[in-house]
Amino acid sequence: MFTSNSKIIKKSKEYVNELLVPLENHYYHEYSHALEVMDRAMYIGKKEWLSDEDIEILGISWLFHDTWFIIQYEKNEIFWAKIAKNFLKSVLYPNDKIKKIEKIILATDIDYEPKNIYEKIIKDADLDSLWREDFFNKSDKLKLEIETIKNIKILDPDWQHWSIVFLKKHRYFTETQKKERKEKKEKNRKILEKNLKNSTK
């Protein structure tokens, strides 16, 4: 039975850790976030009855999901795909699986509409942390990261408004995520709306 401690997952973790740990000012997109998303992707994969092989592919895909930050901050999925491809070739990972991972990685573009279960899982896992109990803590970290890297100041009401709009537009793609996260997402949105209303009085 596949586990998150398989040999290729361990090697991928070590490599991604080496890439991400030296990065500065990444308060949200850091190594621990990569591990969180990997775990959630694999969890959803199991819930959606994927094979052990497919779950491994999902895990590897999301271990690499933040490595593009070493090159540029936005519109960087193609860089992430190349980083994953080069590493996996170096450890002799099968070419057919590498191609699947590349396609999954490119599906993480925020405007991309997922076309299969793997892409749906990846999209859902990527944004999972925003709908948990630690939503507001994660949101604050993301705001600080954007402000620091782009050298800008985002007013709290503006950030709250953007977050509300994003939550309203966002939708889940897998049955697992709809069942386990939708209710909490709506609660978080209502709290944001209340906070925004109070801040503009």
C-alpha cells in the first residue's frame, strides 16, 4: 500500500526543502505549505478512489507546487513543471509519469478549468488551507507575503473585500472537498463580510 513515506516522495521532499528553505519573505508559500497541500491532495485522492500510483503522482506534483518562486512570483507554473521534470529525470522516474505530473502542474493556473479528476484534486488541494479553521491566519500570512515581495501596502478593508469576492467566485470540483469544506468556507466568508462592515462604519 502506498504511503507518503515512499522512496520517491522522500527524495522529492528533500529536494524541495533545499529549494524553498533559503527563500526569504515567503510567509505563506513556504515548505510547510507544500507539505500541507501534498497531504491534502493525497487524502482527496484516496477519498476519490484513485490508485496508489495516481496518489503518488498527485503527491509529487504538489510537493513541487511552490518551487517556481525561486524564479518569479507570478505566472510561473511552467517553471515549476520544468523544475519537477528535471529532478524526476535525474532520479530515473518513469517518463510517462513525468508527463502526467507536468500536465497536473500546469492545471494549477488560477484561471484554468480542470478537465479530469487529477486536475480537480489539484485545484481543490491548492486552496484547501484557505477554508480551514486557520483561514484567517493563512490569509494574514499571504497578505504580508504579497506586501513584502511587491513592496506595497494593502489596506485591510481592500484585502477583506478582495477575499470576499474570491470566496464568492470560488467553487470546489471534487465531491470530497464539497462535503468537507463548503460549509466552513461559507462561515469564513460571513465573518469577513461582518469584519468589513464593521471596519467601514
